[in-house]
Amino acid sequence: MAVTPEFPSDLLAGQEELHQIRSELLALLKRLPWSVVPLDGFSDTGGWRKVERPASPGWTEDEQAEVEKLRRRELELAVFVSGHRYWKEVATPDVVSARMLLKHVHEQRAGE
């Protein structure tokens, strides 16, 4: 098992919140209608893969605002995590491995 580097607490917190925001956004998008605007349903059985969609009532203004808020926060956190000063301390060949460890450090902690 690889040794987990000592990540700064703000970087760990940012990564954890990023996981949480992405999870919330994914759950919200799964609940919402397939189209942001109202559209009729359709069926395409002539292609190589059958595609069907029921009519979509579209998203409410509140739903659109919630998606926008989560996406904006997701972007802020992604920029924070990827641009964190810690990455300047990591040797160039090790950056990708360290970033992957950071992405999965919450799984390691849950397993302990």
C-alpha cells in the first residue's frame, strides 16, 4: 500500500467539499427533467441505438439557480485544489500520483 503524503488541511478540506458538491450536483441532475427548457418527447428507433425521451416540462427557475450555484462552487473548488500551493512542493514526476492519492484519501479514511 502506498504511503499517503501529508496534505495540508485546507487542501484536504477543499477536496472533500469538491467530492460533496459533485455528489449533490449529480443527484440533483438525476432528479431533474432531461431538458432545461420544455420540450416534446421523441423516439428514434431508426438509428443504431434506440433513443427515447418523454416530454420534458423543463426546469424551474429555482432548479436552474440551484444547478448554477453548485456548478459555480464546483469550479471554484476545482481551481482551488488544482492550483493549491502544495503542488509546487511535489516533484514533477510525482504530481499525478499525489493528485490521485488526494482524490481517494477520503476512501482510505473511511476504510480505517
